[in-house]
Amino acid sequence: MFEKSNATSLALVNFLRSCPSLSICSPSNLVLRVSNQVTMYENSDSPLSFNGFWLLNRKTWTVDVERAEMWCVKAEDVVNETRSRLRALKKKPMPSDELTPTKERLLHYQGPLGRVQTLISVFRQFQGCALTFKETDAPNSASEFNAFFGQPIEDPDFSIATGRPRKQEIALDSYQRVFPVGHGNHPWKIVVRKIEADCGLSIHVDTLKRALGKK
């Protein structure tokens, strides 16, 4: 029933995300309820993205984080290269026309990278588990399945190729990298400077505090 056309794939994503009994089954037949984030799906022509499920093997309908891990490797290269480029541009005596688009490029990938890495860490333990749901929740006819066509996928947590991540996410990512065990008695002003040096962006102290749940 499920053709591998783009429209049908999107309808399938909508069905799975709304399915109340969405679960995974281990090789030992242990069935566990699972977050619909396992259905993370991208429909993009971006060179650093791909069409299809990120955390599921479409051939076997099992949890498979390999594609997402491959994307993270490429995205990390882009983030590191862009961060270095941004630092170099800031050292120039005169403002560069490249500064703003370089900042945008960093924002474009750094926030999504952190989200994908988090999802990988969550679902890696379920690698190879089969996706399943109650038979009573499945569409009983083509017309019932057709109801899922044309429904927009609106959850921004699934959007990788588009959208602008919040600075809080970038600040938190840099903080965890620079201060993996916390910043102790270091003044917030010093902490913010180190975070800005790491991520290449201007970060307000309140933004960092909100990211850490301290405001």
C-alpha cells in the first residue's frame, strides 16, 4: 500500500507521528513505546541533507542511526570550517561583506547539529529494533490513509535544512564544550567571552543563563 513516492512518504510520516501506539520491538520481542522523533524525516535538496528518514531503515523498518551519524560528520566539518572563517573575518581591520552570511551559515548548521547528535545518543541503544504499532491504529482503507496526504509537517524539531536555531541552543552547545564540568567561580563576563570565542557569535549573558536554566 505504501508506494515510495514523495507524497506517500510524507503521508506515512504524518501517520506514524500521530499514531498513539507507535513502538519498537527488540530482537528478543520486548516492545517499548517510542517517541515519534524516531520518525525524523527530511525532504530537502540541500547538499548537506537528504530525502528520507534519518533514524529508520526504510527497507527493514528498523532503527538505524547510521545516516544521521554520517550527516553529523559532514555538518561538524562545515561548522568547524565556518567558525574558523568567522574568526579570521573578525580580525580584519575593515568590516567584510562576508561576515553576515558566514554568521548565518554557522547558525544554520550548529543548532541542528546539536539536536541530531542528541537524537542519535537517544536512539543508538535501540539500533536494529523494529518499528511497530497496534493493528487497530493502522488505516483500514486507502481512503483512511489518504487523509494523511497534504498535512503539513510543522514540528520545527524535525527541520534540519531550513530554519534558524535559537542562540540559546548554540550557547549551550559551546558552554558544554568549553566547560564540560561547569564554570565554577568564574565570573559570567569571563564565561561569556570564552563562549563567544568558541562559537564565533555574540552571546548576551542572559541568553547563556536561559540556556543553562539559570534565569
